[in-house]
Amino acid sequence: MASFRKQQWKMLLLTMMCYLFFYTGRHNFGWAAHGIAAEFKVPFETIGWISFAMLIGYAIGQFVNGNLADRFSARIMVPAGAYLSIAANVAVSFATSIEMVMIWWALNGFFQSMAWAPGGKIISNWWGNEEKGKAFGFYTMAAGLSSVVTYLLSILILKQDQEWRMLFRLPVLLLFVTATLFLIFVKDRPSDLGYTDLDHETKNDDQGDWLTRYKEVLGNKNFVIVTLAFAFESMARYGFIFWVPVHYLGTNWKDNAHNIWVTFLLPVGMAAGAVTFGNLSDNLFRRNRIASIRFGMFASAVVALVIFVAPAENTGLQAVVMLAAGFFVYGPQANFWTLCAEMLGNNRTGTGIGLMNMSGYLFAALGEPILGKLIDITGSTSHIFLLISLICLLSALVISTINPKAYMVYR
């Protein structure tokens, strides 16, 4: 059993390590937004539509790849997505028109979607129900830390006076290394190493018809409601991730050098929130994921309002609210992913994660051009936080309609 425990942690840590660098091929775009807009002479609304294209590509990919993760090998899907995403990033860096940037970035969204649900499937296969909250908390923390890594690398590249194109070439080299390690060492399930699969599930249990998997997941009313709450959470999260650099950097980051490191605290808060909420829901909230999510989203709404009214020159206050924003808006994601396994069972976890993430990115995609247009209309980036606060509130209200005692089919 000690040996199996070692393998559990090995699979979790390898999956976390690989995803730790996935955002270097996705969250780098916000840092390149000013440079792209200036070079191709387009408004921020156009930049928002490019982000929209990537998110739509990601959403479509989630719909497809989540289901495929329940049928095919996740250890193959994850590195394949990484390698294709790296190629798309390099292509963006050599784009000669705004149209080419949009096309390659949309394709990159699809490629990036080949990692999260398959990775979640591996974790669900290796960790039992009593520890899923903790395991998914660590996994979600890795995604939050991925933003930290991307923000840090982007800041360092900008401080070296590198052009925006380098943001799409240098950071993804780390993704190449970790994806290759993942491919070599990760196994899909315990039985691949001679152990007994958890929860009495065998390799052939999840080979059902793809349409049946979709019908079973979408037929779960409570899961659909959770998915809607997640969609609003994702819209708010991406509102922070994409537009915070634009808000704090202004027209020239060198004129706002005191603010550039404030932005770094957003993903730091996200990483801390993910692992904290995973444990909070298991312990303080006694596996009541609904209550944990509601708490996080109400807190996020309050923090967004504080950012809206906080004076920009108060760097100390801005640092605190950025940390809090990341902590509360992203932390609940660990609970959403755990709900996929608890409400649907391991055999449908991949499909559930894919459909949930698809909905989240569809909403996030719709939000990007709206927030960009809001900046163009008002001439100020601060107003986006007022809208984000409302979105967080909607997420909290939707999740509150579920009775936590009614959904725990696989508890």
C-alpha cells in the first residue's frame, strides 16, 4: 500500500508539473495585447475578439476532448495538446496580419483544451472519493501557479525590452520539457502498473457510446446548474486574467513600473486559493462544495467592487486586493472539478469536466469583447471591475439554488 501511495503522489505531481507550464501558451496573450494593438493599429475591442476566438476554440475543444478522455489515453492527449499549442504560439509570433493572429490563436485554444479534462481524468482514476477534494485542489493550484509562471516570465521579457513576439516563443519552451516528461512517466490508471483500479471501476467500464455519455451528463439537472454557476465564475476569472495587465500597465508599462509587480499577485492569489479551497471544502465545509463555492464567489464580488473604488496610486491597497481577487475568484474552481467526479462518477468525469469547462470558456469568450468595448466607450479600465462584481454575484446566486444533500450521488 505504501508503494501505491507513492505512485498516487507521483501521478498527481507529474500531472501538476505538466499543467504548471500550460498557461505559458495561453495567458501570455494579455501581456502582448498592447504591442499587438499598436503594431496592427486595432482597437481593444478587436483584441477582445481575438481572445474570444481563442476561448471559443478552447470551448469547442473541451466539448470534444473531455469525452475523448473517457475513451482514450489521457497520457497521450495531454502532451499532444502541448506540442500543438507550442507550434501555434510560434506561428502567432511570426504573424504578419491581425487576421493571422486571430486564426492561429483560435487554433491554439483548441490545442490547449487537450490537457485539463484528460489530466483530471488521471487524477480521478488515481485518487479515491475521500481525497478527491484535496487532489483536485492541488491540481487546480498547479493551474493557478501556471499563471504565476506566465506572469513572471512575461514581466521579465518585457523588462528586457523584448518585442511582444518573444512572449510567444520563449515561455513555451518550458512546456515542451514538462510535456515530454509527462508522456514518459505518467500512467492512465492504477491497473497500468499492476494495482487494482479504485472504486471498483475497470478499464472497460468507460467504453460506452460517446452520445450516451453526453446524454447521461446533461441529464443530471444539478450538474447542469453547477455548470451554469461555473460559467459565470469563468467569465469573472478571465475578466481578471486578461484585463488586469491592461488595467495596470496603461499605455506604457515603463510609466507604471510601480504597478507591474502588483499584477503578479493576482495569479499568486489564484494558486493559494485553489489549494486552500480544496482543503476548506473537505474539512471546514465538510465536503459541502456548494457552500464553499458560494462563499468564494460572494467574496469575489466584494473584492471586485473594492478594486473599482480603490485609488490607483495606493499601491499597497492594490496589492492586497489583487491577491484577494485571485484567491477568491479562482479558489472555488477546485470545488467545481471535484463536483464532476462526485456527481457523475469516475466513468463520466472526463465528459463532465469537458462540458463544464466548455460552458465556462463560452461565457468567458462572450465577456472578452464586452469588457474591451466597455473600455473603449468609457475610456477607463476600472469600470470592468464593476461588471465583474456583478458576474461573481450571479455565480453565487446560481450555485445557491442547489440542495447540497441532493446531489451527492457518488459521495
